[in-house]
Amino acid sequence: MTEKILSTAEKFLIIAHRPEKGGFLTSQTFIQYGIAGAVLLDLTLSERISITDKKLFLKPGKALSYPLLNDVSTMISQSPNPRKISYWVGKLASRYNRYKWQILEVLEGKRILRIEKKKFLGLIPYRQSVFTETYTRASLIRQLKNEILSGRGGDGELNALAGMVKACSMERVLSSDRDELKRIRQHLKVMVSESPVSDVVAQTIRQVQAAIIASVTAAAIASASAGRR
């Protein structure tokens, strides 16, 4: 089967998606910030953003072929002042549901999955995505795992995706074997810290990790506070 051309955001949702039914293998928090980080990484790999003094700047260039990336580029360009990358991670994460379905609709157009319209209790409408072919996901996971375990570091796109796997604690998606999982985590740590891609990629990954940790911590504190009432 011919390999499909996929963005980092598309690859992220593919490997995070349950292989046999709808929904995802990780929490909403990880999906939320993972999408935000993956979109910024796609802009980075397209050489459309740079970072100076921890602030993100949009580089001039032609419109991109991906409408979602153009929307985000426009949002960044319309900001009255340069913002830190952590601001944009949070901003995009707040729109994750909209972006998630935009990405899933693109994947439906590529015949990787289909979006089903259903009703909860026959009344409340909702959508669910289900794979229509499993080759793309299996191939992507195999390629990513092999690159991580080889220690070669891979290209910019693989490094970006590997960083998102680490940032969103998705190592178990790549393997369920205990010893192999340990090696994956060890190699990922080196792969991300010594990534040959631009510093903006590394900074984006770090900001996504920080945003996820802050979100999980806040949720835990809120839960504990509610329990004491």
C-alpha cells in the first residue's frame, strides 16, 4: 500500500487513536495539548515560525496548503504583540475540539478513518471516528518505534513526533513489552534532548510538557479540594 503524506498533527492523532474502535488511548488533557504542540511543530517544520527571547514570531511566506495551519498563522499574525510559545500552546489547546475534528475530517478525506454521526440515548447527537484501514497506523508506529530504538535520531518530522509521544506520555502506544518499553523511554529521552532539529521544535516540546504537567496538577488540586468539602 502506498504511504500517505501526513502532517505531524495527523500522525499524532492516528497513533493516539484506538485501533479497533472510536476514541483515544490517552486522556483528553494529553490530546488537547498534544494537538496544540503538533500544530506548532508543523508550522516549525514548514519554516513559518521562529523564537527570539522565548517569544514566537511568524515568518513571511506563501499561504500553506493546510487550512488549519493557515488559520493558526493568521491568528499569530494578528496578535498585537509577540507572545511566548507557552501562550500559544495554551491558546491552541483551548480550541482543541475544533482542531481535532478538522484534522479527523482531513484523515477521513484520505480514507484512513470515517466519522460516524450517532445519538446518545437516541437524543443527543455526537460524532465518533473509526479507522477504515489499519495499515497506516501500524506502519507509522512500526517506523517510529524502529527509529527510536535504533538510536539514529531520524529526520525532523520523526523527531517532532517522537517528542510529542514523550510529552504526552504515549510510550505504551508503541509497545506493551516491559523491557522494550524501558528502552523506548531511554532512547526517547536522548532523542529529544539531543534532537538535531531547530531549537524552536525543542522549545515547543518543552512547553507542551510544561502545559500538560500544569493542567494535570491543577486538576488534581481541584479534585482534592472538592473532596475536602
